[in-house]
Amino acid sequence: MERPFRERSDERWLHHGPEKKIASIRAEADTALARAEGAETELAASKAEVSAKEQEAISLNNRITLLEQQLEKAETEGADAKIKLREHELKVEDLERKVKTLEKENDTLETKLEETTQKLSEAKAELDETLKAMDEM
């Protein structure tokens, strides 16, 4: 719907000539243009800031992903190390039991050796006495 043309009833328009009206309109246009350029500059700065923030967010997300992967790897390695440690502990316990068993066997064998050596010495002494007695006969 078209608006009918309205005449301006403003007095300043009545007393000024067409040049002043044009100058006034130009001044208003220049002011509006300056405001528009300022708004465009602000918009461009805001867009640049948003873009920089988006890039920073992408970079931080990539860093988070990398750190999560490193954490997962470290947790896996830690779990593997715990398993290996437990396996080594079990081997050590088994070897300690074997050492105790071997020490007991060694003690038993040393005792038997001492007893056998004693019996051998006694048997030699008895043999020597028997041989002496036979020689004397």
C-alpha cells in the first residue's frame, strides 16, 4: 500500500532554500554513512574475533583429544606394568619357596654327610684296629 505524499510542516524547511535542504540531507546522509561504516568495522572486528575464538576452540579440542589419547595410553601402560609386576612378584615368591626347599635339602644332606663321614672315620678306625690285631697275631 502506497503512502500518500506528505508535505513537511516543519518550519525549517519553509524558511530555507533548496540548497540548505540538500546540505541538510547530505549531512544526515554523511552521518548515517559514518554510522554504517562504524557498524561495518565493528561487525568485521566481531567476525574476526569470533573466527579467532573458533580457531582457539578447535585448537583446544585437538589438544584435549591428544591429551585423552596420551592418558589412555598411559593408563594401558600402567595396567600392563601392574600385571608384569604381579607376575614378577609371583615368580619371586616361587623362587623364594624353592630356595627354602633347597636350603632344607642342603641342611639335610650336610647332616647326612657329617654322619656318614663320622661313620667312615669310625669304620676306618675299627678297620685299623682289626688290621693291627691281625698283624699282631
